[in-house]
Amino acid sequence: MSSQNAGTIIKLFHGFFHKKPSRSSLLLPVAPSKMQINVSGLMGMISQTEDDELDCGQTYELLDQYAEIMERGEDPQILLPKVYRHLNRCKDCHEELTALLAAIQSDHEKNRN
Amino acid sequence: MTERDNATWLQDLRSPGKCRTTALADLRKILLRGLTGALKNWVRQDTREFLSLCEDFIQEALLIILKHLDDFQGLSRFTTWAHKISVRVALSELRRARWKDYSLTATDEPGQSSSVHEPGSPDREQERVEGQMMLDWMKKVMREELTTRQQRALKAAAFDGISADALSKKLGTTRNALYKLLHDARLKLKKRMLKEGFMKVQEESDPDSERKPPFEVSNKGESRE
């Protein structure tokens, strides 16, 4: 066997046994209740639909400011009401706010230690 | 690690050479500290692949940050703005991975794959029946009022709980365009609800009335109100 073929086989061998796990295999399972929507909640959300709402892009632009408002203990419902209402409607944006707040807190805690 | 204010971050990241390299290294550490906290409820952290995954996300986030330095307006801390970008990168990717096997089908009726669930209330027969009636009404109205694309999107988002990120990819559109599609759908359904007397006019005019959001809300990181 040539050294080139041997090298290829060794790479394949290592690749087989040291495959990077797929990202989906690292995901924590989500409890089914977190993924289902309640119908009355949906109808409530529909009833509160406004003609003029912020979309996800506009909300994202303001999310860092929103997070710092919460960090300071101020009321974002008063200071950024349209963002507040979008976050009550949009699960993805709400998740990102939650994760952002956790990131800020984690950064502060580890920086202190 | 050097403490920097917003102006110093921008200056250092725009400078050539060692100044920029050091600033990037510091920012990488800060983002890593943040992501390990942000992804606690998303990814198993007890594997050696977790750090590698975070590094991948941070690398992508740093590229976006450097490309969009001029967009930073200084209305928050620079590090908060940077954390926002790295969280968006990470969650977008994880959502796509979570929902990669979800299939959009035009023939599924909304609610077919979801059960009626009223969080926080006991599993009583009357509530279940009422919930089913509401669901049946919703299905009927969606068929009558919405386009096929709107029905499909609303069913996926509202009944199957798929994330907007993942759904927009599957529909071949952007998250903003999807939001507008669903917004238009909600406006149509609201008009129908008004017409059929499901809503009173004073409910309509009070968007800040305290209502539960239609999805489960985590208490982590919520405002201290």
C-alpha cells in the first residue's frame, strides 16, 4: 500500500471515530408543553393585533437597549412599549431577550470571579 | 483584560495591528462568558463539543460585529450590543438544527398535530371541550379568511410552535417578511372575530391590557417588576 493511500485510510479511520456530533444531537430536549400554544392565548393575541406593529428586525435593533432598561430595574413597558408588545407576541424575539439577559449576567458574574 | 468604554472599543477594533488583535481577543473572552450563560437552556454543556460550538458561533459573531461597527449607535454598552449579535447567531443556528426535520405540508389542518392545552389549569373535561370548540372555530375561520400560505405559516407558528427563524427558512423567505405575512393574517382574523362578536370594541383599543402571551414564558431574566 502506498503511503498516500495509507494516509487517506488513516484520515478516514479518524474521521469515523472522531466525527463532530451534529448540532441537533447537542440540543437539550424541549418539553412538549413549551412548544404548544394555547388557543385562548392565540385568540387573545389576535384580538390585540395592531395595525402598526414593530417587526422582528425593528425589535432586534432595540433589544440591547431594552435589555439594559430591564437590567437597571426600569419599566420597558413604559419606555419601549412597542418593543414590549412585540416581545409578548413573538416567541423567537422573546427567547433572544431571555438569552441576552442571561449572557449579560453570565459575563458580569464570571468577570467578578 | 483591559476595561474599555464604548469609544475605546470602537477605536481599538478599527486600529491596525496589535491593538485590534488584543481587543478582538478580549471581546472573544467576553462573548464566551456570555454564551455559556445564554445557552444553558439550549445545549448540553457537559460535552467537550460545547466549547467548540460556542467558538464557532463567536467566530461568526465577530465577523458580523467587525462588519457592522458603524451601525453601533452607542445607545447601550458595546458589550451588550456584541452579546446581542452572538446570541442571535447562536440561536438562529440552534433553531434550524432543532427544526430541521419539520415538514410543512399544505394538507395538514391546524391543530392536527397539536393537542389543545390550557397551561396552568387542571385537565377538566369542560375546559377541554371549550378549548376544542375554540380550536374548531379557529380552523374554520383560517380556511375561510386566509390564503394558503398564511394558513400554512400560521398553523406552523401558532399550532406546531416552530420558531420564526426556522419557519422563514422553510418558506424561503426572511423573518421580517414572515412577520408581515402573519401580521396580515392576524388582522384578517381579528376583523372576523369582531364581526362575530368575539371581541368588544374596548378590548380592541387596549393593547397594553395584561394578557398572557400565547406561548410559555420563561421567568429567567425577566424584569424585576
